[in-house]
Amino acid sequence: MSATPSTAVPSFRSRIGSDARSGYYAAPRRYRLHLALSCPHCLRIAVTHGLLGLGDTLPVTLLPAVPDSPGGGHRALRPLYEASSHQHPGPAVAPVLSDGWTGRIVSTHAPDILRDLTRWFGGTGPDLHPRGAKEAIEGVTRLCEQGITATAQRAGQSGGDPAARDTALATLLRALDILEWRLAAQEHVLGGELTLADVHVWVTLVQLDTVHRYHLDAAAVHRITGHPRLWAYARRLAAHPAFGSRLDLDGIARRHHAHCRGSEAAGAAVQIVDWAAYARREASGPAWQPG
């Protein structure tokens, strides 16, 4: 099946606040992100971290592409989980925002982490969560998760009802049509400026081309490519250092093969974007050095 492995139900959902009364308040280098760039949730956080210019404020530890503990988590995260929850029963999964002052986990919930990065940590980058854009960003997020990722998984199932696969593909194409229509009149998904909505869309497109495409037939992939503005937009963002330098294509492939039990289909041969060209271009310049 064309499935990106789902993360465990978040165990920790504390939030960053504005001052000491909130407990967890923003302070330079107090917190650390623990990310596996092969994971789409982690990739969104890494891109956002780069766009905001938080390298000196919020250090990042990169984890192996494929979880390396028997329970499906990361060994390096186990001490944090056990310090935060005695005899934590589940896997030690990424993403994690940890607090260096207490040695505990603040949050494992990607949407909360993204919002807190944009709201409290400042940085030198764009305003990725502008005032009044909350509902619009959440709408694009739902479109990505339900209209693209979930339907691509259903459309890529090797067994089951062909009519159900056709219905899923039609839903996927309609979601892509909506984004194509938006980009016909504006540079980014919500207008002229980058927002978190663009980060969500871009990572979703990366996953569609590097994971879900492998389980679709060639005809389906050719129909997906019939959105020229959308894929040109994906290439344009990939050329931005905050996007392209975070691409771990080998890691995405290894994570996919480690978790997926579906059969490869003819669509695997129809690459949509040469992501490696952008990753190589960024790699030839200053490398992203997590702190």
C-alpha cells in the first residue's frame, strides 16, 4: 500500500508561552528539536526552522532516517521519553521539542510545534503565520492531508475495489486542481507571501512524488503531472535553501521501503520532479549544519 507510516498518538502537548509564568517560555538555546528528515512531519518543521532563521536560537539534532529501536522509535530519544513519562509504554518517536533546562519533552505534536516556532521564537525570516490566516492555513493543511495524502494512499492500493481506487484518484486530482487554480493568480498558496500553508503543500508534493507515486499506475501519474503551475511552484520552492537543503531523498526511500508492504506499480518509472537536482545544488553550497 502507498502508505506513509502514521506517527503514534502524541504523548506530549505542552506549549511555548510568552513569559516565565507560562512555564515553557521562549529563550535562546533553551530548547532543541529532534528530527528525522525522512518523516514528513519532521521535514515541515525543519523547513520552517530554516525559513525563520532559527539556527542560532533553536538547535537541531538529526536522527536516523529509519527508527532504530525494536519498538519502532529512536534509541537516542528514549532517555527523553523516560525522563518525561516514567516507564513510557510507546515508541520514542520524532518529532520532539525538548527543554534543555529540565531534560524533558515539551511536545511531540507537529502542528503545535510549528505554530510555536512561528509565534514565539522570532528569527529573521518571513511571517509564516500572519494574523488572520489561521483558518486559511488549516484549510490548506486539511486539503493536503485528506485530499492528497490520504487519497493517494487509497489510490495506490494494489488490491481491493477498482472503483474505489478510481474514486480516490478523482478526489486527489480535484485537490491538485484547487492548488493549480490558486497558483494561476498568485505566487504562493495564500497570496504573494510564503506562509506555513506553502510548507505543508511542498512537503505533501515531495511525498506524493517520492513515496505514493511508486504505487500508482503510469496513467494516474501522467494525470497528476497535468498541473504545470503546481509542479513549477514545487521546483521553485525546492531551489530555496530552506527547502532544498533539507531534502533527504535516500532517507525518504529507506523509510518508505522499511515500512511499506505494497507492490510497486508502473508509475514508479514516471518521475515528476528531479528532486535530486535541487538537493545536489544545495549540497554543493553551504551545508545545513544542525547545532
